[in-house]
Amino acid sequence: MLGKKGVLGFVWAFLESFSAQIVSFLFSVAMARILIPEDYGVFAIAQVITQISLAISQGGLLQSLIRRHKISTVESSSVFWFAELVGLGLYLLILLFRNILGSYFESETLAGILPLTGLILFISPLTLVPLAKLTKDLNFKRSFILQLPSLIISGGIALYLAYMDFGVYALILQTILNKFLYALLMAYNMRWVPRLRLSSLYLSYHVAFAYKLMLSGLIHAFTSNIYSIIIGKFYQLDLLGYYNRADNLKRLPVQNIFTAVNKVSFPLFVQVKHDKGRQSELFYKISRVLLMGLAFVLGMFFLNAEVIIRVALGDQWLQSVPLFKYLLFTGFFYPLNALILSLLNVQGRSDLFLKLEVVKNVLVLLGALLVARFGVMKLVMFQVLFSFCAVSINAFYTDRLGLTQTRKIYVNLVRYVVVAVAMLLCIDYTLNHFGVWVNAIIKSLVYLASYSAYTFFFNRSTVDELRELLKRKRA
């Protein structure tokens, strides 16, 4: 079903995502030992504002371009200039309200760095068209090759600036340089240069599809960062720094696996969008392999949480350990949610996609505000609980459209997630008789043996599917 091209696309997409995460992680390890938690707290708020702005200026445009069979020069230029013009308007708003935002979060530093972070609004549109072309062709090898130099150069410069006591500005400049270098390499390698042409016909087509995804992305960008906003407003920024580092570490395994799967699954779903039966079969095959991999990888991170924090960030970040462990549980549900919702995008049901996002995000906003007064740990526990609820809501509506079956999704969650979590809690709370390092080794070995045995005896079909995909890759 996936075919050789799909499997190779998955491999290169995984390598692209994994290499980016690893390189960024290595630089962040060094920088976390130089910078203080408050630097990361201020940076986290600036990132929230940037993500919300990008959701408005570019939301849905990439997906809309991918859906097109052929993209003309006039069409691609129209989309590019539209994103740039919207970005310009948002940048002016950031300049206008930066002092108000700085006062709201009680940080003069935030007001000073927002004009810098806003520059990303002009840089990011340069990658829209080249990335759409590479994604359509499942050519993630080229994207992988182009991304590494920008990560290494920007990371090296940022590390130097951190040593020179630039503080949070080192983090900001790393982000800007990375985006800028990647955009230049993309545009040069793909031989794509925007023309000074606009077509209202093309724009109306893309905006008609993209605006609902943009609204959904805007709501998601706000509510997915609601925890950072609440912690930044009601607690000290250094506590937000601890949460931000824990959340970023959680994304290392989750984002790698999810990004690779999402980049490949969307084009493959497009290929079979007229056959719901084949699309559903493809969805379950991908989701089973996805959950099996997540259960093992996240389990290992959970059992080695304290060691990972000590090695990656240093002893001064140990307050992040309990946050990190609970945040890992959200990693089971986020990729599955995104995979379910991609089925709606492929079917052109961006209207339902938007409605679902509105319902879920209103609920998460209300719930987070109610729980916030009980402390950051309770807020993280709510985050885990709502991640599961989001899967249920998405599955219910896609079930009604005949795209999924809620029962099968729950069965897969029990087979992979519930069993893995039960194993992890038992192992983590019973094997604590030695030092930190010895405990981590023993727990890892026990979980490896337990999960492998469970998979071998009860989930052989998923192992066979994975083996089949690997054989196709070699063929």
C-alpha cells in the first residue's frame, strides 16, 4: 500500500526531522548550561507571539499548494506575495503593541526582542513554494541536505553569542539565522524566485481553501501555547523556562516520529482520497506502526527522565524532571490526533476541521484557566487528560464520515498506549533501590524485555507490517 516511494519518503523525512532535532538538541545542551531559566521563559513568550503570527500569515497555504497537481509561476508568486503582505501587517502590529505585551508579562526584555523575532514573518514565506514541491514529490532527501548547514551555522553562532553573554538574544538570533539560511538554500537549490505578479483568481482559490485551516491553525497556535501563556502570566518566568525546556525535550522523540509520518502520510492519503476503504486501511496501518514506535521510545525517555535532564541540561534544571515525565504522556496522543485530522484535510473538509478545532480549543482554554490556580503540575496533568479527550472528539466525527472507526482507534490505544503506560508506572515506582544511573539502566532493561515480549506475543501483526515496509524499501 505504501510502496517503495512512500517508504523512502518516510525514511528521508525521519532523517530530516531527526537530524534537525539532534543538531538543535546538541546546541541547546551547551546553551542551557550558559543561559538561565528566565532567558528561556522570555524566549518562550516571544515564540508564542511568532507562532500565532505565522499561523495567520501562512496558515493553510502550504497544504493548499500541495493539493494542486501543477503550480504555475504566477500562482506560486501570488501565494508568496500574499503571505508577505499579511506578514508585513502583522509585523507593524507587533511594533505597535510590543510595549503593552512587555508590560502584560512584566518583562522589558520581551518588548525589546519582539521586533527581532517578527523578522521571521518576512523570511518564512520564501520556503512555502519550494517546500510544497518537495513534499508533493516526497523528495525529503533534498530538504534534509539543505537543512543541515543552516542548523549548524546558526547554532554555532548562537553558542558563541551565549558565551559572550548575549543572553536571550543568542536564542533569538539562532532562530532568525536558521530560517534565513534555510530559505536562501531552498530558493537557490530549487531555482525558485518569486515574480512581481499577482493573480486574484489563484489567490481566491487558495484563500478559499486555506482560510479555514488558517483560523484553525490560529486557534491551535494560541491554545497549544495556552500553558506557556498562563505560566508566563501567573507564575515567574523562570518557572516558564523549566516548563519550556521540559516541553522541548519531550518534542525530541515525538516531533521526530510525527513529522516524518505526517510528511509522508498526507501525500499518500491524497493519492487514495477517492477510495475511503483504501484510505482507512492506510490510516490504520500507519497509526499502528506509529503507536508501537511511540510506546517504546517515550517509555525509554520516561524511565530515564532524570538522567536525560542531568546530562542534557545540568543539575540546575532538575525541577524540570516531573514536568518532563508527565508531558511525555501527551506525546502518545498528539501525533494520532494530527493523523486523524489530516484525513479531513485530504477530503477537503477544512470546514469540519475548523469546527473541531474551535470546540476542542474552547474546552482546553476553559479547562486550563480553571486548573491553573492549583499549580503547574496540575496544569500538566490536565494537558495529558485533554490530549486523550481530543482523540475521542476527532475520532467521533471522522467515524461519522466513514473515514475511521472509533472502536478500532480505542483498540489500538489499549494495545499500545494503555499497556505501555501500565508497564512504565509499575517499573518506575518499584525499581528504585539503587543510585540514579543504576536505576535507569535496570528500568530500561526491564522495560525493553517486557515490551518486546508483549509485542512479540500480542502484536505480531504490527511487527509483520513494519517488516513488510522495510522489505519494500530494499526492493
